[in-house]
Amino acid sequence: MLWLDRLVAGVLAPLAMWVLASGLDDLLLDLFGIRYWVAEKSRLGRQKPAPAELSPASERPAPREKKIALLIPAWREDAVIEHMLDHNIAAIQYSNYEIFVGVYPNDIRTLGRVAACEEKYPRVHHVVCPHDGPTSKADCLNWVYQGVLLHEESRGCRFEIILHHDAEDLIHPQSLEWINRYGEEYDMVQAPVLPLATPWWKFTHGTYCDEFAQSQLKDLHVRQKRGGFLPSCGVGTAYRRRALDRLAWNNGNVLFQPESLTEDYHIGLDLHRLGCKQILLDAERLAGDRNWMATREYFPLSFRRAVRQKARWVAGIALQSWQEIGWDAGDGQVYWLWRDRKGLFGNPLTILANLIFLYGLGGLIWARNTGQPWYLAQLVRETPWLKWLLLWNTGMIFVRLGSRAFYVWKVYGWKHALISPVRSVWGNVINFSANLRALGLLTGARLRHQQLHWLKTDHSYPSRGLLQDYKRRLGEVLVEMRLLAAPMVEEALRNLGPGERLGEHLVRQKSLGEAQVYAALARQQSLPFETLEARSLEEEALERLPRAAAREMQVVPVRITHGRYLWVAGPELPSDRLMERISQLTHLNPRFTLITPSNYQSLCEALDTVRARAAAAAHAG
């Protein structure tokens, strides 16, 4: 295998030099990240206000609620869009906003789901693109924005902030509030984005957790503080209206570049070129005692889908931007363009470095076991500078992995932090494959003289059980509805009995009525709340769900709508398993309405009486 040793020796030195250059680049950001993190912790520890030029909006009096338009582009999102709107409308702690969902005329299922939400929520509006889809996410967003303009013209209003999200996003309850605060000073406000946690052994999704924890908690903050332009993260990005007006005037009334696969990256760069102020919110500092102040979502779980998504990022951020703007992004931005594009070279070379490392490890084991001389080892020993270069590179790799593990630990805990160095190898494989796919996509499109369409990722939304941690507390809803004052809620929480829930305690203490508590619970969970009478229950619905099963699940069939939706009512929050079982028993799509325990009991008694009379009449006949 001497020929292979000679081949490896030929690439070892230049590869080591690349690893050194890339490692020093990454080390520089790590050092800046440590500096800023220590400085921030010291400042918070001293409890002194920041300098005036860095004074955060959070330390100023709360401004008035500016009118916010939330834009959501949708193509084949019927599986998640209704769940997303239900949860976020119930969770968001902000009142002056409206939602505009962009759909295509040939996507009937998504359009139907959005139309159903329009019936439930006056703040939801659908905007139909004038052509069939898919086109691109940017094209859809542009048409949604036109829908906002038409809405303003017809209603005589004006939105001061434009915010966009995706159909799978879990929006932080206070996100719009912080965007409103920082929108007083900044033209573009980016809420951090963090993947939802999955079990540590789900390596593909875990690579997203590792990469986003590092980028959102360190890389983008360092970039921002060192004068780099802030690319939009694609979701949770808000723009002051006057900034968009300037951008539209400068770009021929086009906000998002329709031909771009990463319109978010481009609009961040375009706004920076116009001199607009940008900021990434601090996910940890603004969280308080709640979850991280960030947009959360699931990313692809499979290798194929991850490669498909990352290929779009590589094609748009690295290849298309290089082709369109070259290296001219304004003063001081060449370095950040290099950071964004170095993965084109770094991902393949990292794979090569990993292969050489494995080859070297195997060679050492072979040499020790056989006692035979190994050409590659002799070369390294006889070349001192190469030996020290390899040792230095190895040390920097450990520093790099340790830095990433630190930020992963902060967000996801020690198990994920421990496994993140192993997952980084899998991440390298994904990124390398994405590079190849991106090159193939752009080359194929150019040869066919075609435009690349929306390379959409299939989305999933968290189950109702997982969403509980991201909903507003019942006490907050009670205060918002002016049913109780905040001090009374705090006192009730202090006096809860073992295993007692807040609502049960308030009813037992006669601080609130049962119906008031359940109305607040329904608002918290984004569920309808009704008071039902036995005569309002439809016979067809009662016959569809077996009586014994309904009693076991503590629900009452209410009605069937549109021939496919079975409405059931119950006093306990529905689980995903409950709804799935109802669907299996009835072959209908279940819908749930919340009723009080006493209302449920009275309905059960009335149904028992009716059935007893029917049985007696049948027996007498």
C-alpha cells in the first residue's frame, strides 16, 4: 500500500494548511464569542445599565402596540397550517396583529384549511396567488404582501411592521411584543430560531440542533457586533414598513427576489446595503423564566430530506449570491461573504480530512501490530513543521467541538452536548451531500434554461402534549380576560393543594365560577367552549360513536358537519391518542369543544334518561 501512503502524503500538507486557515477563522469567532459572553454576564452581574448606544429596548418603557402583518407562505401545508394557526393565535401575547396566508389556486386542501381558520379567527386572511404553484417562496411572499396592500386599501389601515413565518413555526408567546419594542429603533428585527428537541439518538435532526445552537447563540451575535450584515433566518424576521418601502422603491417594487432559493438571505443583505439597522434578539436574555425566546420548529429527521433542504441553502446562499453579487456587498462585508461560502470548499475537504484521519488511525494500528515501518508515520516524524501543524490542528478541532458542545448544552442539556462531537461527523456527510446536490440542481437548471421552483421540505407540527410547555399559563389568560387580578392568581398558586390544578382551586374557593375557568382554559388551548343542552345533540352523531366508548373517553358526540367532521364535547383536554381513537371508531375527522364537568354530567344523565325511556317503551311494545 506504499502508493496509497504516497498519495495521502501528497495531499496531507496542503490539506493541513487549509484546516489551519479554516480553524483560525473559526477560532477567531470562538474567542469573540467568549469575550462577548463574559462581558454580558459581567454586566448583568453588576446590574448596571448598558452604554447608551447599546441600551436594549427591553429596558425602556413599553411602546404602544404597532400594527403587525404576519405573512405565511404555504404550498401543500394542509397537514400543519391549521394546527399552527390554532396554537399560535392562542399563545401570542399581542393583540394588534393580523395574519395573511399565501396559497395557490391548485392547492385546494391547504386553501380549505386556511378558509376554516378564517371562519374561526377574524384576524386570519387568505391571499390566493394569481397562478398555480409551486413557484418560489419569495414569489408567494411577494403576492401575500400585495394582499396586505389591498387589505390596507379596503380597510383604511396601515401596518407598521411586516413579519414572516413558515407554516410549521412555533412562535414564542412574547415574540411580537419584543419585535414591537425593538422595532422602535431597528429596521430589521430577527427573532432567533432553534429546533425543537428530539431524542439524542436522532442524529440527523440533532445536527440541526447543534448547528443552530451555535449560530443563533454565538455566530450571528459576533457577526452583528463586528459590523457584518445580518441575513434573515427565513422565519421570525420583522421589517419596519419604511424600510420595506425603501427596498421596494430601490428594487422596482419587488421585496423578495422571486428567482432566489434563499430570499431571506438576500433581503438581509439588501437592507444592509440601504443602511438599515439590523438586530438579532438575545434568545436567552429575553426568555425570562419561560422557554427560550425563539421560534421553534422541527427540521428534517431523515438523511434524504436534510440533504434536500440544505442543498437549497447552499444553492441560494453560496452559489446564487456569488453569481449575482460577487464579492461586492459593501465595506467590511467580504469576510462575512467568505464565511457564508467557505462551506463550498470546506465540506468536501472536511470529508477528505476525516477519511485521512481514519486511514492514519488504521495505519498506526497496523504498524503497531505488525512491527513494520510505516511510510506515512516516518514522513511526519522527519518533517517537524508538519508534525506540529497536525498537532495544532488537532487541538483546534477539539476547541471547536468543545465550543459547539457548550452552546448545545445551554439549549438542549448535557446528553446532547456529549453526543454533539459524534454528530458533527454525520453533519459533515449531510453537508457534503448537500453541496453535490446543490451543484447538480443549478447546473441542471442552467442546461435546461429553467427556473428552480420551490424546493419545499415536508413539515410536521408538535403534538398537543408537546405544545403544553409553549402555551400561556392559565393564570396569565385569567388576568388578560380580567377575571382575576395578578396578585389573586399568585396567591392562589401559592395555596394549591397536592395535585390540585389552578382552575380546580379557584372553583373550590369560589373565586371564579366553573364556566369562567373553562372559558379561560378554552382560550388558552385554542378550543371552542360551549354550554350544551341534550336536545342540541344530533342523533346521527350519537349513533356514530358507540356509547360505551364515548363514556370511557369522557366525551359526548354533538354533531356532524360537512359530512366528515364529528364534533365531540368533553370536560378534559383532548389528547392526540383520544382524537386518533375517535377517528378510527367513526371514520370521521374529530373536532373537540370544551364543556364544564357539570355540563358533561347533566348531558350524560339526560342521555341515560332518554335511553331508559326508549328501552322501556320497546319492552312495553
